[in-house]
Amino acid sequence: FRGEFSFDDAVAVCGDGVAPESEFLDSISRLVTTSLVLAEERNDVTRYHTLEPVRQYGAEQRRKASDDHAVRLGHATWYAAKAGTLSERVEAGRMDRVLEIGHGDREDFREALRWSLETGEFELSLALASGLAPFWSAAGSTAEGYAWLETVLSSSSKGASDRKSTRLNSSHTDISRMPSSAGKKKNRPTQS
């Protein structure tokens, strides 16, 4: 994870789907006890994060074990699904949750976007970019939203179907309906 994450995020991305969640909770608790993962309680929800050297070491070990693609695909898939729930929350009048999820998971959304673009997982990058449109609009980050959408569009245009282009153009429209925040710093996606 690039930023903070919840227990559900950890289970979805790192779990094997077989072991019970209680075993997974025990594993996270051991990592917290040894300070390899830090836990913070906010609004009755525990959010976790790792220090950058620990995260880098884990990524290196994952690459050595040839698990990198599978884990990162799982990460991007989970965050694309999470982004896909944002418009439902807007329709339900839960803009507070859209902002909470978007801000809390922003670095992981960006990481999933970068990875999906770099590896040619265009369906995932499209799902992420279009799913995040409500957050970018609500947060006043329309410049970042447009930049990501343009990047996805230009990257996927080589083999994009009409359906993909329609979905992406619809996301552009969704962002443009929301008022942009005057004076906000322009946020461009980085390909690091």
C-alpha cells in the first residue's frame, strides 16, 4: 500500500481468500506489535500504514518472489472497485463518504492508476479514472482528474473500443458539471 489502508483493504489485496479473517487480523496485530505496521484509530475505524523503508523492503521481496504482478493486479482491481462505489455514494447523498474515501485512499488510487497504465491494464485504468470523477469534483481536484482522464484516454486510444471511449468521455462530462475550485494548485499525475 502506498498510503493508509483499512483491514478490509488488507484482506482484499493480501488475503488468499481461504484463511479466515481472524487469522489475518492476528497477522496484522503481530505486525503492529513489532512496529512494522502502524495503526491509528479515527472515528472508530482503524487505519494502518507502513513506514516507507518497510514498504520498499516488502515491495523488493515481492518482486524477488515473482509475486509482484499478481499482488499489484489485486491492488489495482480492489481500488478500481472501491472507486466504482463513489458515484453510488453521491447519488445516496453521502458526499462526506466520497471525500473520506477519496482522501484516505488517494495515494493508493494514484498508485493503482500509475501501475495499470504502465502495464497496459487499460480496463483497470479506465475504471479507476472514471470511478474517481466524483471525488476529484467534490475535492476541487478537477485538474488532477482531467489529467488522469486524458492520460488514460491517450494511452488506451491505441486499442480503445467505442464503449471505453464513451465511458471515459462521460467521466469528463461528470467532472465538468462540478464547479472547479478557483485558485487551486493544478495537480498533474506523475509517472514515478
